[in-house]
Amino acid sequence: MASKIEVKDLLEAGVHFGHLTRKWNPNMAPYIYMERNGIHVINLYKTVAKLDEANEALKKIAASGRKILFVATKKQAKDIVADKVSKVNMPYITERWPGGMLTNFVTIRKAVKKMAAIDRMKKDGTFNTLSKKERLQVDRLRAKLEKNLGSIADMTRLPGALFIVDTMREHIAVKEAQKLNIPIFAMVDTNSDPRDVDYAIPSNDDAGKSIEAILESVTSAVAEGLEERKSEKNNGKDKEKEEAKAAKTEEAPKKEEKAAEEKPAKKAEAAPKKETKEEAKPEDLTKIEGVGPKAAEALVANGVKTYAELAEADAEKIKEILTEASSTLAHLDPTSWPKQAKMAADGKWDELKEWQDNVKGGVE
């Protein structure tokens, strides 16, 4: 497990330095400790608490297999984000934010596919048949696409969450994520509005050391989630092998003894055990487009634990559960959730993925 970040570490990195008092956003008042020399000082104890909360949620999203898109186009954050995020194999945007990156994701994917098509041309020799001028144009196009979209080439569907450095600068990304109900994690300085994001981490978003300290902690949590997912897969495979071996050893003596009457009884006894297992361990509802970690917790708390239960639930009832759970969840549109859950319950994951790619944000 990654070591928990301490107030001392944040203090040394200068995470506590806010903006000038005249530039502050009043909604940041709960996170401000004091004012000194005309500059607001952030309460680092609250930063640690919020960072831990955000890390836990990011860890769950990474463990579920969803991608987390990191956005930081300011000069001092570019290299840090590219270095830290590439280590955990997550997509990131460090150049200009492409308008419609999320809301018009299908078109962005076409641009990424164009990049792959140029690579294929170079491999199969088609590229060499072009004139010198055409080759130059294609090379320039490839370089431009690589610069802007190269880091998201492996992102085949909408991300499970966004992590933003400086919400004021990346306001377009924030608006697009809000429109599609994608959870937003962000470093929020004293001049920003924390109400725009789901998980606000009060911190200095201008200093390189501050950004590096927060990103180090966040990427460690993501790496933990990925490791957890890997170990679960391996454990699942080992369990399947053990069950297959156990089934073979049990079948041999049963055939000899001709205990046909005992088999149904044993199956009947085994059935309730499976049910109790499913009841005890809820399924990962965040795989449904539009369901974030907080929404999933609210559903599980109200007895909607599996894809099958969500598929049978009424959209109006789901809306009531979300509204009662938190005012921040009241804006979510669960109309398509039962439909998606039905595909998940039936094991039609390819069909569900195709539907999610074609339907923006899970909203038809």
C-alpha cells in the first residue's frame, strides 16, 4: 500500500500557498486557514483529508477497469503530468484541450484512427507511392495528431473520471464532464470554485513542486487500484482451475456409486450459498455509463447491489434514491441505467461497450 502523504510533505512542497486575497473565491472559505501579507494560506489538514477521499475513489475507478483522463495544459504542469501519468498507463491532455473532446468523442476517435491509418500506410509501403509533397503533408498531419491526441490513442471509450489541474484554465473540460455526468477530481486553488467538481483537493495549482506532490499521491492510488484489479484477475483464474479440478475428482466416485438422487440435493444446497455470496459482495455498478462512485454507493445503500437489480429498477425510483442521498447527485439522469444494467446482467459486455461508445455519456 502507498504511504499516506503527511502535512509536513505538503508544507515543504508549498501546497499551502494560495492566491492574493483580492482574487479569492468566497466558496473556498472553508479551506482557508489564514491570510498573511495579502495572500491566503490553505488549511493543509483539510487538503490531506480531501486528498485521501479522492485517492480512495480514484483507486476504485482504476480497479474497475475504467480510464482516468488527466488534464493539465499550463506550462509548469505539462511535463510533470506526462511523466507521472504515463507510468500508470492512463490517458492525459497536456496540449490544447480539443473542443468536444468528451461531448463529441466519436469525432475525436476518428482523428485517432486517422493517425493509425497513416502508420499502416508507412508499414505496408503505400506511403512511399505518394509524391514528395503529399508525403510531407501526411507527415505534418501525423505530427500534429500525435502532439494533440497521441496520449489518448488507447482511450477507446469515455473516461470513468477526469483529474484536472487548475479548473479556471480548464473550464471547458469541466463543462463537458458536467454535461456527461463524469466525476471530476481537481486541484482547486483559492481563486477557483470547488462546487464545480465532485472531489476538490484544496492546493496550490501554480507551483511545480505542489503539483508534483499531489500527482505523486494520486498516481500511487491509481497504481494500487490497477494492481488490485490484476491480482483479482489472477485469483479468479486460480479459483476456476481449483474448482475444475475439484469437480473432476468429485465426478469420478459419483459415477461408480450411481448416486443420481444425491446430485440434485447437493446442487440445491449449493444454490443458496451462491446467492449469499452475491448478496454479500455488490457488483461494480460504476461500469454503467453515468454511474460514479458516489452514485454507486447510494444505490448499494438502498438495496440495488447487482446489475440484475438495477435492470429491474424504475428510473424514477433511482432518481429518488440519488436525490435523497445527496444534492450533488440530483442532476444525474438514470434513464438509460436499467437498459445498460440489463446488458451487463446478461453478460453482453461487447454490446454494452458499443452502446456506450455510440451514445454520448450514457444519455440517449
